[in-house]
Amino acid sequence: VQLQAFGGGLVQPGGSLKLSCAASGSVVSINAMRWYRQAPGKQRELVAVISSGGSTNYVDSVKGRFTISRDNAKNTVFLQMNSLKPEDTAIYYCNADIRITTKENRGYWGQGTKVTVSS
């Protein structure tokens, strides 16, 4: 199983980006899917999480600006980021709890995609 993230880049303050992360391989089903970020010199933090049923939760600093969603048919999670601020600059990682057999769940990480917010 692999998670591959896409969509990072350079954007001006106030701009938008949409990140995608797709799971491939022997996926039976996917439970929670998450986006984390790690800014230079800081610890990795959980940004947003979405359950298999679509319930969402966000870190306070992104509430009202970021939206996490998923396409279960495509094993993909998205992060729509609006009103971006310089402090959103970080490498963004996706994470998912994936059922790989009828009895086994494992956690997987994507490779990270860099988001830079700067004028």
C-alpha cells in the first residue's frame, strides 16, 4: 500500500491550494484519514481528520479556512486550503488507517508535499 500526496506549491497570502492524497495497492477499506504538517523547526501537528463516515475535525488555527474531504471510491483524501497565511508554510503529510486484510489495519504515511505561502 502506498499513499501519494499532490498539490503543494508556492502561493501568495490570501490564496488557495488543494492538496490530494491517494492510496493505492491492496486496500480493503480506509478508516480515518488525516493531514499533518511540519513547519521548519517545529513539531509535526495534526491539521485535520475525517472519519470513514465523513465526520471532520480541525486544529483551531485552520478552522473556517481549510476543508478536509474524501472520495471513498477513489481512496483519496483532499485538503482545500483557503485564505492561506505565511504561517501555513510547511510540509503537509497525509496519513490513513487502512484495512489491508479482513483482520489487519495499518497506518500509512504519504511522502509529504511542500506548501509555501509568501509574497
